[in-house]
Amino acid sequence: MNDYSRVLESTEQHLQALKADGVRFLVIQTETLRELQEAPPAPRREISLALPTEPALKNETRPVTVEDTEAAMGALKERALACLKCPHLVQSRKNVVFGVGDIHSPLMFVGEAPGADEDRQGEPFVGAAGQLLTRIIKTMGFSRESVYIANILKCRPDTPGQSSGNRKPTQDEMKTCLPYLLAQIDLIRPKVLVALGATAVEGLLGKTDGIGKLRGNFQIFRDIPLMPTFHPSYLLRNQALTEKRKVWEDMLQVLVALGKTPSEKQKGYFLKA
């Protein structure tokens, strides 16, 4: 038996064991799937079959059909809604805020964490900052329903002793919750990611350089172009035309990365008369 046959037999045995455990889907990177679809190598060819070192969640997959993607996302959502990994957040939350939008969209926005409005409604970005984000999305030529929106944290960070206000998620909270978001990204596989604010950038990239330094420059996350930009709440606090223009310039770059040509009207938004 050659190396290829041994690897194939071992893989089949592993898949059968997973199936017996009730696993319905597996995370498979596009590059790995492409290699598996190739013809078997020549007997003397050396090959390396590397299993993903960062599986999003055990039962999630990199599906190959629309139906598989939708089924996998549904299973992921069910697990997230029942998550009890952070007891202090479970105790204080009203809803798990999973994500909303088109799971087949080429564009995905990632924020920090739910606020009071989001916790109450179970949907990300529905408060004042969310309304501003929706306007930005529409000005880009999309609808809120045609993109996907999620957060680093699926539960609102608890604020003991406070009747209002928000706090930044802790490192442990982000680390615990991040696999859900990574699974969402792997399933959606957007053409472009937009990280809204410093916490989203920190959660995804581990960078704490400051959003002012990072915004406007594409990063790469899981082979996907990622644009860091200011959180909409920042624009609510600082409504200077110059700051609005910075965010809009970031979105113009996103449009170009998506293969779209911004109109002259779009290019002119938030410029001084």
C-alpha cells in the first residue's frame, strides 16, 4: 500500500468515526478541497495532507452546496443560542445575538458586541449606531439584508450595577466566543470583511495599534481582504465631516475590492463644498 492509499484509508476511517458520533459537517478549506478533487498522485510522489489546525467548531463544515451552507449555518446558530460557556454573560443576557443578513453575501461586517438594544431584540446593530451602519450600507449600493452582520461577542457584556452603558469585552470572553464567528466566516466566505472599530480588529487580528493607524489599509484575515474602519458609534460622537469622509474612503476601497466602480456621486460624499 502506497502513502496515498494509506492516507486515504486513514481519512475514510476518521470520517466514519465522526459520522458515528453524529457529526454532519466538517470545516474544509477551499485549497484542501481542491487538492482532494485532483487525480491521485503517482506512486512515488510525496504528499502532505494537513488537517485544519483551527477548526471553527467540531460539527461545522466548509459545505460545497447552497443547501449544505444553510444547514451548517442553522446548526451553528442552534449551538450558539444554547451556549453556556460564559456563566456571567448567560445570567445577564436576554438574547444571544448570532448574526443577520445574507449568508451568501460577498460582504461581511464585524462589530464588537451587542448593546442593550441588540440584546433586547436579538439582532446586531439595531440601535443608533446600527441605524447609521444601515445608512452607510445603503449608500454603498447594498441593502442591510444583502450583506451579513455579526459581532466578535454574541452576548452583551454584562455591566453589574449599571442600568445603562456598555463595556469592552474581555480577552477571555472574545477568545471563548470567537470560534462561532470564525465558523460564520468560513461558511459565508465573503470576498471582503469590514472590521468596525478597534475591538473588532483586536478580536480578529490580535492588533492593538489603534484603529486610527490601521483604518484605511487592507489587512488579510483567513485569505480574505479585511478593511479596518471606525465603529459607527465613533461617528455619532464625532460628527466632523473629516471623520465621516475617512470612513467613506474606506468604504470606497471596499467597493473597488468587490469589483464595483463607485459612481461620481459616491466619490463626492462628505467632501467640502
